[in-house]
Amino acid sequence: MGADGPAAQPNGAPDSQGRPCAIWRDAPAHVRLDADGVHLWRIDMNPHRAPLASMTRLLGENERLRAEQVISQDARRRFIVSHTAMRQILSRYLDQPADEIRYTADARGKPVLDRMAGAPDIRFNLSHSGELALLAVALGRDVGVDLELIRPVSAWRIIAGRYFSASENQELAELPAEEAAVAFLRCWTRKEAVAKASGEGISTRWTGLTVSLEVQAPPSVVAFAPGACAGMCITLWPSTQGRDTSLLSVPVGRLGHIACGTASDRPSQQSQVRPRPCAWEKDQA
Amino acid sequence: MATVQETVLEFVRSEVIADRRIAYDTSLYSLGANSLEMVAVKTRLEKHYGIRIPDEVATREAFESVDSISRLLARLGVR
């Protein structure tokens, strides 16, 4: 699990309430990922003096073309920084130079690594909001991550009506308006993380999936698609003033989820092993 | 009365980004639009025109730009 480096508490061990303990730390020189772990990397997309020109040289041809088409300077910078960071991070797991990593979109549009012979079955997913990006990495299991800015979404009731299950809508209806608006985002990011993990993307078929809206819920087991095998969803909480380091935190004003599938060699069995998260800061290389 | 493109642009500006530089053929994803924002645009269009946009046609490509969304709506009978 790569628990190298200074730490007062073990990274990934659950607390007494079963919540994953993970503190954003500088990654050790050698990051090791086993089938029990999921690694989450925090990427600052607005680093001081980002060397965009040299970063762009690490990108693949498709990525360079896409970056050129982005008309907003900020959006282009974020794209270049996040995709370069993604390559540099994945390079540490694959033992391949960052600029030689290839990934392509699968049939449903999810980026998947072009695996070299003998390479580990590394899977990943990226999400971003504002200047923060999160990259989730797992071995031999599907992973999805979704990060959202906590903000008013004026159409939330219509969206919930079309995409959420009857019981989720029931729970939302029972909450006062302001709480319901945040609960909507919590539900959305949970479902979106699961949808991204499965590679399907959110669709109205997902009205068959119910996720918990509880604020204090420990990681909960969710079905990856109506009828499919189960996985697990871990909540990313907005940091509190008290710096609750027992939870995976994101900056104030955001929330999110990671969803991890079961290990692929046991597809029909509900895995007893709960993925333990490690949270790493992406250094400014 | 607003054209379909004007209506789509209005919802995009309201839900995604109120950037004056959005042209009808601008890639919305290249502006940083995420899935929640695109779903918000989609559901507001459904409500506005009283239609359902089926999942099979609500693809990433279909929602690439104001123009592609307008073409999708035209195929669904919206004028």
C-alpha cells in the first residue's frame, strides 16, 4: 500500500466509524499500488509559473490538437497541466516515460490505457472543478471520480426528476430547500462517479440505481449499473475549519466521490475487501 | 420569437458559462463544460420545448456545440 513517508496515522486505515483515513501527503519516491488500494492524486491546475511549452511536449498528438482548439486561455492551461500531470503520475505506476504513455477512448468514450505487454492493469479516471483536478488510480478494478463546485444549480429539481430514483427523489423532497440543493450535488457526484467508473456515463437508465444521500454515511456499497456487480463509493468531503484529517478532503466549496469496482477477477462475487484510499499531492515537477 | 439556436445559446450561457465569445460552432467541452452542466442544458431544453431527448441520441457528439444541439432538436421536430 506504499505507506512510506512520515505519518502520524496509517494512510488508508479506517477509523472507528469505518470512514477511510487519508491525508493529502507528498507521494513517496516509489508509489506502489496493490489490488486493495485506490490512489487519489490532487493536482493544482494553476501552479506558479507553469512551463506550458515543455508540458505540451509530453502530450500525445490528439491531446495537442485538442489543446489548440480550446479558445479560452484558462481552459487550455488547465487541460495542458492536468493531462501532463496525469501522464507523469501514471508513468510512476507503469514504469514508462510520461510522453510514451498511450491512452485512447473506448467504445463509450472512457479513456483507457493502451497496455504494454506485461504491464500492470492500471486504470484511472480524472475529474476537475475550478483549478483543482483529481486523478484516481486503481489496479485491476474500475475507478471513477467526480468533483463538483457546491453552487446553485437552478435546474436541479428537473434533473433529479429525470435521472434520480424514486427513493432518492423522496429523500430530497423531505429536506429543507438549502439542504436539498447540496444533497442533490452529493447524489449527483455519487452517481456520476459510479457512472464514470463503469464507463457508461449517466443516463436516464440510472433511475434504477439508488445511492445514499446521508451526510455521515461511511463508504457504501453501490451497484455499478442496474443489475451489475457491486462496488464501493467513497465520499470526498469539503474540508472543515477543524481540518478533519480523518476524511478525504477537498477545498471548502467542493465535494465529490470516488467509486471503485470490484476486482476484475471476481466479477460475480461481492468483494469483501474494501478498497483503501491513499491521497497524494502531485508535486510541481 | 427566439430561434432554436438563440434558445440553446441562452441555456448554455445560463448553465455553463456566460462567455460572450461562444459562437454557435464553439466546442462546449473545450470551454470546460462538465456533464452536470450539459445535463442541465439538456433538461432545460426538454422542459422548454415539452419534449424528451432520448439517451441514445443525447450523445457527447450531439452536445458538442450550439449548432449540433440545434440540429438534434430539429431531428426531434423542434422548429
